[in-house]
Amino acid sequence: MNNVGMSNFYQTHRWLVTIAITLLWLNTGNSSAQQESNSVNDFSKYEKKFTWKVSKELVDARSAAQPANNFDEAKVPNYTLPDIFTLANGKKVATTAVWDQQRRSELLNLFRTEVYGFAPPKPDNLTFRVVESDPHAMGGKATLKRVAISFQLKDEPFTFHLTLFVPNHPGTKSPVFLELNHRGIEKIDQTGDSISDFWPAKYVIERGYAIAVIDVSAEVEPDEPNAATGIRVFYRQHYAKPDELTWGALSAWGWAGSRAIDYFEIDPDVNAAQVAMVGHSRGGKAALWAGAQDTRIALTCSNCSGEGGSSLSRRRFGNYILEMTRKNSHWFAPKYKTYAGNESTMPFDQHMVVALVAPRGYQCGNASEDLWADPRGSWLSLIEASKVWVMYGKAQPMKDEMPLVNDLLINGHIAYHMREGGHNLEKFDWKLYLDHADVLFKKNTK
């Protein structure tokens, strides 16, 4: 089924899908990843804050499951990170002007070449059409808009959809959280009565924010190594210079997020100057890369993104480039897999892509049991990247003192948290991202 066909099928049978998913959820039990808690915003289980310590039992369990990978901090190899501030000509970045005018473009080109690939520009004929609207959503607290985002190449159309809830506050423009969803429609709250906390629309509306989502793996680019459909195939078939496009799926998903921001700029209910983008796991990688490129993203939230996302590759902890590109080479540019087992030769590491978000807002989220995503590697990456925010006067110098589990560290425009538990995006993560946005956007907390 092609892109348009999938969209039409979904639109026609949405109510059947919703019923089927609800029955499935009721019959399979209330798992930790699918807890129904939108009716009660109870975060009491996270009230205890404590020092993060990885138990031997957890290390042994992960090592037994993935014996080729390291989960022991004592076995992390010695490494030296490439210097963020050294230009290609060997000179040092000493001012924000030099960063803006030289270093930023160097790093963007480096990551496009080596990691995520080159994506196409914004289409000239991009159009938006509200195909569904409900001004009485969530008991009258919000307006639901389902927006078809379309463009053409060689007279052939490509369409995907944005689902958006905005608070019903007449005459005001709301800041918006946009999620790049890769877990399917069962994780998207179409009605305001979510069966999971992965996209807690009601809660975000209650906090005074709009909330939007794109089902990127279903409508933009399939999460498949040899996809026969999707936006990358569409461009290969219809773009004038397809060989110039080396983008992987991560870049394609982030590209779609930028097209949603194009829509936010014309929506009278959305404050397009206060856009936060959220992604989890592979979605967190895509959100990070989007935040590095698109300066309209005021807050980038990369949740449990790990290897190829927020954590340092040179640590060789948890997921490796070898493991990831063997299974998911379609996420990246072709060049990236050549660094498998050769991380020390890379002219980059992930602290550099995090630094590309500066001086705008950035928050990294991890989970205490998620060793696969290397929480400490993400923390150390942020420490190195924070030097750019310090140069801009948007953060204070950071020390290697990890925050307590279940606590939120806000340092100017950057933030970090580690939630108790495993690999997931939970409502408590959303709370902490919203808490940072409250400060960054100077909103009153609720």
C-alpha cells in the first residue's frame, strides 16, 4: 500500500482501529509501558531521589543477553574526544561569531557526510490542508486538528499527516510539543483518551501547551532496511538529482518534523517561536539531528537515544555502531557503518551533534536501567557540548557530577534527567521536559 493509500485507509477505518486497539489492551493486561494514567497525574513513585548506582546483577544480566557488548563501566576503553572548537584549518573557535559563521557549517557538513546523510530542501510547493477538526476535543478543553502535509515532484503527490491538539484559549498562541512517533498508531492519542503515556495529550494540554505528533514510520518513511515505499523511495524516483540525497531514515523522520514546523508558522493558535521536539530511542536520534539542523526548534528533547544519538560512541558501552548498523543501516548515511569497530578513527563524536543545538534549548533524558542506551555516555556528551552554551552565556560550566535519579538538572538552556526504570518514554519524562520548557519559555507552572 502506498503512502496515500495508507493514509486513506487509516482515515476511513480509524474508529475500527481504535476499538481493536482498546480491546487488545484490555485483554493483554496493563503493562508498565501501557499504563493508563491520563486521568490521574500521580508522580509519587518518582518522589524518591537517589544516587545512580548500577547493580552487578543488572550488568551481569545485560552482559548475558548481549555478550559481545560491554556493560561494565570499568571496561570502558581510554579515549580522546575530537575538540569541538578546533576548525578544519586547525584554528580555534574563540567567539560565537566564528561558531555561527564557520564551525557550525563545518560540523553540519561532517554529520551529513558521515552519519545522517544529505536531505532535500523544503519543497517549493508545500501545502497544508486541515482534513479534520474538532473544537470540542477533550471535553471542550482543546481543539483537534488533523493536517495533511503535501507536496509534489514531477506532478506526483506525497502526503503525510500531522495530528495537533491546541488548548482552547481564544486569542492566544500556545507553545507546542511535537513528537516524532515510531511505535505505530496505538501510541498516538487520537481522541484525547490515551491508552499509554507515550504521547499524553491530555496532560500536555493541562500544562498549557499544544501537542502534536507525526507517525513517521507509518506515513513518512518505513522503519525497514529495504523499504519499497516511503519518502526516500519517492525522492529517488522523482527528484531531479537523487544521487545527492544520502539521507537515512533518521534524517527523513526529522525532515518531516521540520515540515510540521512550516505548518506551525501559519497556524494562528500555535506559537512557532516556542516549538519543542521530542523523540524516544530511534525517534530521539531523529529529534536530536532535527534540532541540530533546524534553528526554529527552541527545545530539543532527546529521550534514551543512545548510540547514534546523545551518547558517546568511543565509550563502546551498551549499543555499538557495529550492532546498530548491522540491523538498522537504513537509519544512517552509508558512510557511518565504516566506523564499526573503528570508533577511535572518527573525526567526530556525538557531543558535536549535541553542541549543534546550541544556544537553543536542549534536554537529554535517560532511564536508570537502560544500559543499552548508555546514560553515562549521554551525560558526558552533554558536559562536553555544554562548553558551547557557556560560550554563548546560556549555561554555567559543568562538572562531572551526575544528577540524582528522578531529579531534573536545569543549567540555563540545557537540562538533563534520569528517570527510574527502563527504556521508555513515560509521562514523568514528559513532566520534566515540560518543567524545563516552563523555565525556557517563561510560563507559569501548573
